[in-house]
Amino acid sequence: MSQIFPIDTVGHDSDVVFDNIGMTFGTKTGVTQAVANVSGVIPEGKFVSVIGPSGCGKSTLLDMVGGLLKPTKGTVSINGETVTGPRRDTAMVFQEDSTLHWRTVLDNVAFGLEVKGVPKADRYESARRMIELVGLSGFEDHRPGQLSGGMKQRVAIARALAMEPRVLLMDEPFGALDQQTRQFIGRELLRIWEKTRNRVLFITHDIQEAVYLSDEVWVMSARPSVVKEVVTIDLPRPRPEGTHTLPRFRELEDHLWELVKVEAEKTLGPGARLA
């Protein structure tokens, strides 16, 4: 039987706290339990990645923090308040292109502030700051069709940051990018995070990416999922180029792969083995 590692569940009012949450879905064939029992804390200023086998409930976990799904058991709280729906202090970035193709980069980044009713001059000032932060100065008047995939994701990140979220939720945000662009945008995200220090919950299938970006990596078990282990990434920050070559980096990557492999094999059926 897999060992389940306890997580500190005593959070402060400024933390994101998962208190014994679970999620079941009704299907045509019955009821599916996606998440069985997750407790844990994301402290302020921490970057937490979640990895695990396909279908283990990683995105479900993120959607519960974002208020898009309500747990069928337990609660999620942010800043001491139970999450009951989407909140103004959270922002989400998805894998799919979410830019509005008929709007310029400036208007895309300002869109959330426009919805909130922020005056035009103020929202454009904030949008321009975020565009500079993500390295897109000079592209304010471009439309998404004139941008690369990586640039579109930077627009999405800038739009999320313009909302000044206390919690940034990212669901496979680099999954549609080629490996070279993915690594570049990952470095850019760390540069931005070092300045903003938002709490980040980052969903990924890429173990190397999780190690490079995170303070902690939560490894989810096969469904119905629990947090099998929380791995502290004890690499120094800031993390320069070459971090991937450090022996400790490889140790952490290998350990996480072994944990995920065991759970992935459970989903493949009796006798299945991954290399």
C-alpha cells in the first residue's frame, strides 16, 4: 500500500487551506470519485506544483480553489474565507489560448479590469505595467494573430497579474508550447514571480518543470486521489540557467518520477510497467 505523507493543515488567515476536501461526479454509469481526501496549505508567497498520473484530479483540485467547482466534502479557504465561487483575489491561466483575437494586446491585458469597472486610464496604466513585466513592451497594439504561442501565453499571464491576485492558478499553461519555448516561458514566469510573490498553484505533467519552478511539489495518487507525498524543492533561489544540471536537481527529478510511475502503473491495469 502506498504511504500517505501528512501535510500541515494548520494555516494562517493569509494561506490557501484545503481541509479534507473530496469530489465525486455523477456519470452515466454511476458515481466517480475523483478526489478522495486532500488536506494541505499553500502559504503566502509560495509556488506549489501538482503532478500525478492522467485523470487523477489535478485540474479538479485547481478548479475547487478557483471556485469553479464546489467540493462534495470538506472546504477550501483563502485568507480565512471559505471559497464558494470565483473570487476577485484569484486569477487563472489555462493551457488553451484564451486571448480575445479581436482585441489588441493592451486591451486583452486590460480586459479583466474593464469587467471590474476600473476607469480606462487606470486599467491601461496597470495593463502597460504588466505588459512590461512579461517582456512584451512594444507589442501593445498587436493582435493575437500577430503573436507566437509563447507570446500569447505571456499575454494571458499579464492579464491575470493585472488583476493583482493573491492566488495565481495555472492549469498546464505551457502544455501547448514546444519544448524550447516552454523552457523560456518557464524562466520568464520565475522572473515575474520573484517580483510579485503571488501564491501559485501550478498543474503540470512535466516533472522537470515542476522541480525548476517550485518550492513544493505535491504528488497525487491514482484516482480516487490523495496527496501521496509533498516534496520540498530545496534548491536555492533565484534559479539560474544550469540549475537543471545540478546533482540535487536530478535527485529530486528521479524521486518524483518514481512516485508518479507507481501511481501511473495502477491506472494501466494488472502487470503494467513503465520504464
